Amino acid sequence: MPLWLAACIGVAIWLLPRPDAVDPRAWRLLAIFVATIVGIIAKPLPIGAVAFVGIAATLATGTLTLAEALSGFTNGPVWLVMAAFFLASGFIRTGLGERIAYILVTLFGRSTLGLGYSFAASDLVLAPMIPSNTARAGGVIFPVLQSLARTVLAGESAEARRTRAFLTLSAYNATVITSAMFVTAMVANPLIVQIAAGQDVAITWTTWAVAAAVPGAVSLLVMPPLLYVLTARRAVMRADAPDAARAALRRLGPMKRSERVMATVAVVLLGAWIAGSSTGLDPTAAALMAVAALLVTGVLGWDAVAGDREAWNTFVWFATLVMMATYLGELGLIAWFTEQVKPLVGGVGWLTGFAGLVLVYFYTHYFFASMTAHVSAMYAPFLAVALALGTPPVLAALVLGFSSNLFASLTHYGTAAAPILFSGGHVPLGTWWRIGLIVSFVNIAIWVGIGAVWWRLLGLW
């Protein structure tokens, strides 16, 4: 049924009367694009397979040439995501990510609140290099949390239960916030950059990171105390959490050569990304060089790279969406859509109109189980409407981009990391949703309030 649903929606759009001002190829591509997005949401097939069918449809219908249909696979941001997945594999395979988490627990874990901050700090350190919040929260933080839950936090006392709930929500909301802070922290962020570029809005890795730095830091500082008040209340962490972390570090042993190389490559790459605008080194080129360094030094084996199913699956669907979004712009559909919207929003000031757009975009995430699906379906038209309102282009693209991460806090299915942390059984469903709604209000207040002042200083509006 989901497959038939996607196909029927695509056919229905194809058969609708085409506006005279729209290129026939653009209209056909819109039908295929929408059907592909519905397939990604409904998942009748794995997401990579849905994308592959979408490429085949553009070729079978003569909508795109072979070179056009495969152009997404030569796109720089697509390869940046691939490289970041391989870097993430290095962090996890060498054990460096786990070591970082345990070190931070030994430093900050003597109280419940301190342990919450240690999880947030771990995620922040890993976020620029790991584009999957599932890998960060599910592959690194969750095992540490479960280890503590079985030892230091074991038991069914009210104190233990509240502490486990607090730490679960702290870990999850930290990964949501850090996902919004870097282009390379969430897999759909480079897609956002690419879609924005298709509407003549340029965003670099540094531009995104600088704009997100202040509101992101404030959110990371505010969130643990807020969640502590909402969940843990009088629960107090016993002082043996750092002891448990030190025992785990002893089991890991001294830092291995592979970890030292991984750390060195990560630091150099982060420096290259930060300095990219002044050195002229493309972020994707820097990332590919970093992966090559890991291969040459033996930190990563080619079998590990070739066998990374999540990375190659992402490569296929991401390249497909980038290709379709690019040609929808080049064939004039986005420009036509913008012209149709302008008269409808002409009487609304850009500030009021954009605020309403952001709220609608944010809270429609209740209907999505994937940040990527939400971005793919709604980011481009919402950005087009924002630009038609007269919203400063870079501000519009970035705020919608930040929202594309922050809205995942709402539910226990908002992004792939959520079901993993929820599966620990430490947070009741009603509590997760109630706190998710409260957290959304706080994040919006921080990012729109404090963020607006910061963005004004940066000259974004």
C-alpha cells in the first residue's frame, strides 16, 4: 500500500493541468520528486531503493538525461556527508568516542546535573565530525548511559528512576542541539545548504557554525538545569559515577595508536574547516584528505569503508534528492512558485510572516519520523516563501536550517536517535512528549531571542 500511495500521488500530480509558465520537464520532475518524498516517508522500500526508483523514473519518462540524473553523485556536499560517515566510523571503531565520553564523566559526573553536562559536552565534541546523531547518541552516549544505569543508577527507587529519566532526556536533547550547530552534525544539513544554494543563498561551514555558536551554547547550558527541574527534582547522583567511568577507562587501557591518529586527524580537519574561507580549501576536499589519511595510516581499512552500509545508502538517497532539487530550480519551478506566492504574502511584513512560517515548519514535525524527510518535503518551499516575504536570505536559510534540527525534540520518534534512547525504558511516553513540548518553547525562545541579537551583530539582518 505505501508503494501504491507514492505511485498514485506521483501520477496524480503528473496528470494535473500544467501551468503555462512551467516547463513540461519541471512539472514531470515535480511529480517524480513528490512521489519519491512520499516513498521516503512511507518507506515501502529502504530509502536508498526508493531513491534508486526515483532516478529510474526520471530516465524512463525522458524527464532528465542520463548525465542530469546522475549529476548528484558528483556533488561536493554529497561526498562531504560520505566522508563524515567514514570519520564517524573511525571515532567508534577506535574507541575514541567512548573514551571521550568516559573522560568527561570522570570530570563532571559527581552530581546528577554534572553528569547531564558531561553527556552534552561529549556530544558537542563529537558533533562536528559525526554527521549522524544516531551514531553519536545511539552508538557512543547510549552505551555509556546504559552502563551507568546497570551499575551506579541501578534499582527501582524514585531517585534512581528520576536520575535515569533525566540523563536520557539530557543526552537526547544535547544531540538535537548539537545537530543544529554544525553543517556536518546531521546528515540533512548539507542538503539544506544545497537547497539554499539552489535559491541563490550561499552558506559555508563557518557561516553556519558561527551563527549557531551563541544560541547553541546557551541552549546546551540551559537544557540540563531545565530537564533536572522537570524530571530529577531532588535526585542526587552518588559520587561513584566518576569511579565507574574510571573503571571503564581502565578496561579500555592506554590510548592506542589508532586513537591518537584519529584525534590528530580530527583536530587538523576541524581547523581546516574553520579556516576554509581564508585558505580557500574546500570542506569536502579537506574531509576526503582526512579519510585518505585514516586509510593510509591503517586506522580505517578499505573493507570497513566499503562495508559501511549506512554511508553508501545515504550516498544514494542524498545524491538523488540533491539532483532533483537542483533541477527543479534550474528548470524554473522554484522561481515560478515564488512568483505565485508573492501576491499572497505581500501585505505581511517579513518579520511577522517569517515568524509564522518558522512556527508552522517547526511544529509540523509531529507528522514526521525523520528530520531528512521533513527537510526534503518542506524546506525548499518554506525558504521560497520566506524569501518572497523579503526575509534576509542568509537569515531565512539558517533559521529554517536550525529549526530542521531543533524540532526533533518534540517526540520519541523525531529522529533515528530518539527510538534508541527511548528503548532504554527510562522515560515514560507521556513524560517524553510533555517535556519535548516544553523544551521546544525554550529552544525557540533562545534561538529566536538571543539568536536574533547575535545574528544582528553578525550582520545577517
